[in-house]
Amino acid sequence: MFPSSSHPPTLHTTAPTPSTTLFTVSTRSPSHTLLARSLHYLALLLRVIVGIAIIVLFWAKWRQRGGDEAQGLGETAWYEDMVLSSPVGQMAGWAARGLSWTWVVGGTMIGGWAVTRRGYTEESLLVLRGLGIQTSSSSPTYLSTPTTRFIPTTAIQDIFIHEAFKGFEVRFYLAIVVQGEEDVVVVFPTLLPNRHILETVWRGARACLYEPAAAKA
Amino acid sequence: MPYNIAMISDFFFPQPGGVESHIYQLSTKLIDRGHKVIIVTHAYQGRTGVRYLTNGLKVYHVPFFVVYRETTFPTVFSFFPIFRNIVIREQIEIVHGHASLSSLCHEAILHARTMGLRTVFTDHSLFGFADAASILTNKLLKFTLSDVDHVICVSHTCKENTVLRASLDPLMVSVIPNAVVAENFRPLSLPTTTPSDGLTSPSSTHTPVPAPHHLGPNSTITIVVISRLFYNKGTDLLIAAIPRILASHPKVRFIIAGTGPKAIDLEQMIERNVLQDRVELLGPVRHEEVRDVMVRGHIYLHPSLTEAFGTVIVEAASCGLYVVCTRVGGIPEVLPAHMTTFAKPEEDDLVAATGKAIALLRANKIRTEKFHEQVKLMYSWTDVAERTERVYDGISGVLSEEEFYVGFRSGAGWSATRGRAGVQSFALIDRLKRYYGCGIWAGKLFCLCVIVDYLLFVFLELWAPRASIDIARNWPKKVVLHGSAKHEESGSGVARKRSARHREKRRDVETDNF
């Protein structure tokens, strides 16, 4: 049900100023314990190492493409020498010699996908009183930027929670009615968090967008 | 005791019709009585998703493939996941299906029984036994109704028909007729309601019976026909009868409203006999315009060939029209004798009956102006809702067997598969026993379907666990002044968790204490 993570979406609210609130819904596992945190950084380190190894392997194979004539030129920059003479470079060179192009390209693509995959989805709603609302959805990989959409206050007609059929179930969604647009803008479109989260966000967004009743009186 | 009820039918608004308005009226009245009602139907053109109607009546327009005359394609199991989701999120206890031609309703009843919910089925139509389509529908009906808790029919004729078609125990079939909103069908002599009028209770503003209006021997009598122009509505009979009626009665005019495949035949008949100035064809009219058409006439002609109830003749009588109708189906039960003239469903008799009715009206022997008040006393949706509620009480075990089936001694006629009378056991083996008796081949096929359905249910419980399904909020209700204990649950959204089974248990405990 939840994309690429077993963790149900959780809500984090940050309000740096009274007129700004950021609601973030994420499937990232909440890491509070030391073990969980160290595991997280270890995984990150592993990703970096594997990523570097893949790049070096591809580069080594690329260098061997020219074969003897490239060697004959003998013109190698100092950094190339440094990389190729290092243990990683030697390993990569050995592997590149043994593997065919199909294997290298296939392995690079799969490895590259695995390394850059984000593994969790994060969607946020930033409410700025007097300015507008910005929705944001994280991209599936680390390489691309999140998709964001800014809606100015003047264009916002309403913000509401409703239900809709999605696949084999009925889900709640938070929607913004934008002036001059036929379709509503759905907030948290991929995660579609549960009703309690949506109600919290809805209340918070309304309180932040429109002056609270207490402030008016 | 409030229930959470799901009304399920393929037929609902925006499509107009008798079943549709029945579901709507019954639902609103049940909501007024403190229940929670949702309606599940398929998506119509431009009408999908979840919608709210007046008074917080929630409608789920499930996106489905429509086959024929707004009926969905019968896919036995594909509806289950979404149905289960709706049932869980709305905390439904009773599933109430409508109309025997609606495959959505049959599927829902099957799934509801698998999920352990109480089920009621309302039959709105009569069927034959001879042709292939009827046999198939009847078999399907038998399948569904083998394991339904209770059946409601709109007339006694309909009850007989359903009992025979589905081989039911007549005791588990109740008759609850349709009703009309009499305020919407006032005769011309009474002013139409203004919004401010509607607020005052009808009993306090007692309208005096209007003075009888006399028809002279030479004044024109208008005959109104409002029906969909289908074969089963008797349009052929009408086409044959109109020229003869008009030939023998010079001061008679016809107004015909409605549309359908037989409209062309009707137009051809008018052109052939050159009756354009005496027969007015209005084409399709909306339900709220029906009254305005009816009050233009004096006689309502209803030539239907089969009809389970015939709400339209009650509406016509409420408008102060004298009714001429065929003696078919449940029609003879609907109105008292002084409001109607019956005919056999054949051309000669229909012409004769219409002639008789015209003569009676010309002789001023019928007080049609009194009809409205009489109909108002006979038919009300509040009464229908009360009686339906009693059925719900009976199947949930709130009413005891003796109370529910008045004059029936317990333990005499119930089959072995049934536990307490009227309260069917949910155990799979008991359900299989009930289905197995449906026929030599059909029984085995039905059992197979039920087993697959059960396995699907188990799979769904694992695949989409109950805990991950959001509970929908209830429509906020006004707290009624009297009976504060009754409305304890009106506030919070996640109230009424007690299932029907808990309720039944509690009832058993109560009886033990006595």
C-alpha cells in the first residue's frame, strides 16, 4: 500500500514563525535510537562506496575501449594514474578486463538505480500567511529535485478534505481549489495519509492561511 | 437503537424512477429516525466518487462498467475489495439491497454475508417464470436470497412472486408498500406549498375539504398517462385503446408524458388517425414536474402489463385524479375501490373501463377532491421507515422471534441450518448448507462461489488489514431534546462500534436475566 516503505506516513510540523508552517509527511523511518541512527549512516556510507566503485568500473572499461593505441599514447593525467594505481582502480581494471560491455552497462544501470534510489517518499505543504501555499513531493531518486508548486493566496478559493476512489479503496485527500483551474490540487498526492494527519494539516493550514478568530477579536 | 445501514442498488439518482426515489425517501426518513444511512451505487455519467445529499445522506458512486439500462456487468467478486473497504470505513452493520435486476445488490449481499453482516433485500418488481431471461434472473435471485436475513416486498403479489421465484420461507418475507410524498402531489384546488408553509406541521394547518367541482355533460374530460413507453408498461395496449376511446367519447382529450422505445409507435398511431389536436405528447418530464402534468387531467390511465406496486397511481390519486388501471400484479392492493376502475389487460376491457370512468365522472358520482387527504393518511414514508426499522430490529435479534413473527410458534418450521428464527448463522458450513439446496448443479456452483468469496475475504484481511482503513466521520447530527441517552453517540465520529452480533448477545443476556 505504501510505496517502497513499510513505514506508515508520519507527520512533522515545523513553525519557524507564527505566519509560516511546514507540514511534512514522510514514510522515512523515524530514527531516534543510536543503533538506528548509526545503521542509517552506515547505509549511506555503503551507498557512497558502491556508487564510487560503479563509476570507477565504468571509467576503467571506457579507458580500455581504445585498447593498445590508448596505451601507446601513454598520455595519462596524474589523477588518472592516481585512481588507476589505487587498490580500487586496480580492482576495477581487473574487473573491467574480465567483463563484457553488456555486463558492465547492465550492472552500472542496476547499481546506479539502487544507489540513487531514495527509498522513502516525503511530501510537504508549506503555508505562508499572506503569500500562499507551496506543495512539494520528493522525487524517487537523489539525483532529481522535488516537484513543487506554489499557489498564491489570491488564487486559493478553498481548502478541504474529501474522499475519493483510489484503486480498490476509498481514500481521504486534502485538496486546494485554485481559481481558474478545473481540477483541484491534491496535497500529498502519492502518500495520501490517513484522516487524522489530514485533519491536523487542514486545521493548521486554515489557521495559518486565514487569521485565527482570536486574533481578529 | 440506531443502526449503520448501507443501501445498495444499481439504480439511484440522477436516473429517475420508482426504485431510485424509494431508496432516497426511505434513507432520508431512516436518517430522521436517528440511523446512519449510506447509499452505494455505480458511477453515472458525470457523477462519480463520494457525494452528499440533503441531510448528510452519503452516496458512493463506485466506478463500474455499465452493461444495459444502467445495470452493471455482473462480475461476482470484483466488487468485494471496494465493498469491504466501504463497509469497514463506514462501520456498516446492515446491508440493504434493492431491486432484483441490480447485480451490484446481489454481489453486495453475498459479500456482506461473508463479512458477517445482516442483510435485507427489497424486491420492487415482478418476474415471469417461463422465458430464458427470467429463469436466469430467478436462479441468481435464489442464489442471493438463500442466505439473506430478510426480504421486503412492495406488495403482497410481489411477495408471492418472490417467494415462488426464490423458494423462500414466506415468514421471512415482509410486505412494506411504497409511499408518496403527498405534499408534492396536491390537487389543483389546494395551493402548492410555499417554503414557509412547509415548516408548519401538516396536522396543525388542517385544510378544509374543498367544495366538489361539477363536470357538466359537455365539459371536456382530460385523460393523463405518465409512464415510460416500454412494452411492460402496456404502451401497445394504450396505442390500441386511444383511437377507440376517442371515437366513442367526443369530449375527451389525452395527455401523454414519458419517453421510451414505444414512442415512435405512439406517434405513428396519432398520425394515422389524425388525432394531433386531441392527444398531446409531452415527451420526457422530470419527476418534480409530474404533478403539474397530472393536475391538468381528470382521469389517470395506467395500462401497465406488470407492476409490483405502481407508485404513480398513488401519486395520481393524490393529485385528485380518478384512476383507471389494469388488474395486474400488485395494483389492486394499492388504492381503495372508490378511487379506481379496474380493467383486464386487454384492449376491449380497457376501453370499456375508461368509458365507465368517464360516465361516472360526468355523473359527478366521485368525490375526487377528497382523494388527496385520504391518500395522505394511507401512505407516508415515515410509516415505511418505521416498518423497515422493525425488520432491522428483527434480524439483529433485538426483537424476539415471537415479537417479530407475530402468531408463529417457535421451532416449528425452521430448517436445521437456521439458528434462532430469522437470525441466520454466519458459520461458513451453515451458509454452504443453505446454498447447496439451490439445485443439483447450481447448488454446487453456488457453494464454489461462496468458498471462493470466503477465501477472497481471508486474503483481503491480510492484504488490506482492517487497522489500516480509515474510519469515516459521521455526519454531525443535531442533538434532539428528548431522549438524551438515545443520542449519546451523535458527537464523536468513531462511535457505534458495537456490531450487530454484540447487540444480539446483549439481548440474550437480557432475556436470561428475565
